[in-house]
Amino acid sequence: MNSHPRVLGRLFGVFSISVTLRLFRLALNVVIIGMLGRVLGEHEMGQLLTAQATITVLLCFAELGLARITVRELVRDPEDEARTIGATLYTRLMVGTVMLAALGLATLGLPETERLLLLAYGLLLPTHGLAEIGSWLEARGQLAKAAWTQLWAFIAGAAITILGVLLKAPLVLFPLAYVAECWLVAYFQTGLLHAAGGHISVWRWNGRRALELLRESWPEMAAQLVLVLLYRIDTIMVKAIKGAEAAGVYGAAVRVSEVLYFLPVALAGVALPQLVELRKRNRLQYEKRFADYFAVSLLMALAGAGVLYFAAQPIVQVLWKDRFAGSAGILMIHAWAFIPYCLGVARTQY
């Protein structure tokens, strides 16, 4: 007998903790979506969701496809950690800063509410690179601790959102609450980094190393960008064609359909470091394990899509009562997008 069963046992133990915490976040997030929809209505929800979709596309580009590359390189060559993390972190920070400045110029002339929403969400562009700290933790099997930091940050962001709903705050507060949540995640994960013996101060930007990684990461960036465009450009197009109210009805359905989208990402986060290690030791066994991983992803995709399809009508009724009535039919169709999303995430790990 080899050690693979014990390794899988540890993996699924960590995965169960991570999934439990994320499920709690999802449940709370669904409640908040329902609350926002009832208070804001279709028009303001359309404005909010369109701005969020636009910035999500920009954030995907600002990531430069480096997130999974970073994990792979850290597992494959931990001795080169300082150069690898320094190259990816600071490259993303620089690109994000330039993109935020460009966004500020590009939004001149837009209606004030739309511009403020875009710029509020856009504050994540220069700091999104701090997610590389999460890659460092992931490469060292610190998934459970990282999940706890995300939970506490999410609770803080949710508290700000709920307070904003109760006080009938301006619409721009809600993207700022999300930005605060992301910044808190980075702050907490930096604490985990230092507690685990790592130090940001030793990470240095290296131009040559950055170019090496970018030459490898552009196909990953292209694949992720296509996926993000597939799931975000539609809300933007609906607003451009039908207006903010229709975008609110459509975007609300999309947001509900995405409640399970964390599952393939979480599964990939658990599997990738172990697959990289296995690939170095036993290529044949690696291929078999990857086939198993892909099969699990397919089963997850079919089950998730089926549940969303049959539960669409009661979900919309519970969340918004008589509002967003058109979202149910959209949700029934959009539920099946979970299948290509799951398989797309699994495929990019290879």
C-alpha cells in the first residue's frame, strides 16, 4: 500500500473545512442579495450589477493569468519563492494601478452614479495583486486558515452592507463594502503569511522573472478572460440594449446561478498543489488522478445545474416575492452554464 489514501484523506479533510466555511458565506450572501433586491429594486440593482460585471472583466485582465501559475511555481520550485512571488505580486500591482488611472479617464462624461459605482469597484484594481498572498498560503496547504480569513472579512463586509440597507445609504456604499471585504482578506492573510514564517519584505520584483512567467501565463489569462466574458458581458449587453431595469432582472438571476461557482474553484485549489507534486513523482499516476479530478468536476456540474433548474421558481419567490418575477425563467436557462464553467476550471488546471 502506498500513501495515496492518506494524502487523499488529508485533502478532503481540508476541503470539507473550506467548503463548510464557504457554504456559510454563500448562505449569508444569498440573504444579502435578496435584501438588496427588495430595497433597491430592479433599476438600481441593474446599475450595481452592471458596474460589478464591468470591473470583474477588468480584474480578470489585471490578474494576467498568474494566480494558478504562481501556485504551480511555488510547489515546483519553493527555493525560488522570493523571485516568483515578487515578480507576480508587483507586476499585478503595477498593471492594476495603470488600469485604475485609465478607468478614471474612460469614465469621464458618464452619469455620476454609474461613474461612482465603477470607480468604487475599480479601487480593487491596484490591490487585487495581493491575492498572490493567498497563492502562497495555498501552495503550503493553508486552505482552511485562508478560508477563515475570508469568512471574517465577508462578515465585516456583510455588516456594512446590512447597515447601509437599514440606513438607506447611497448606492455607492455597497461596492465600497465589497472593496473593504477584499482589503480585509488581504490584511488577515498577510498576518497568516508572517505567522507561517513568510515575509513580504523579502519579495522583490524581477523583470526577467516577470517576463518568463507572463510568457507562460498568457494562455491562462486568455482562457479565464473568455470564461469571465461569457458570464459577465451579458449583463452589460442587456443594460446597453434594454436599460438598467432589465439588467437588474437578468443580473439577479445570474447572481443566484453563481452561488455554486465557488465549488470548482475550491476543488481546484485543493487538487492543484497535490497534482503538481504527483506529476513530478509519477506521470502515469498523475494522468489517472487528473482523470478522476475531471470526472468529479463533471458530476458536480451536472448535479449543480439540475438543482438550480428545478429550484429556480421557489428561489426567486423566496428572495424577492413579487419583484424580479422574470428572473426565474432566466435562472432555469442560466443554470446549465454551470456545466461548461466547471469543466473550464478543471481543464485550465492541466
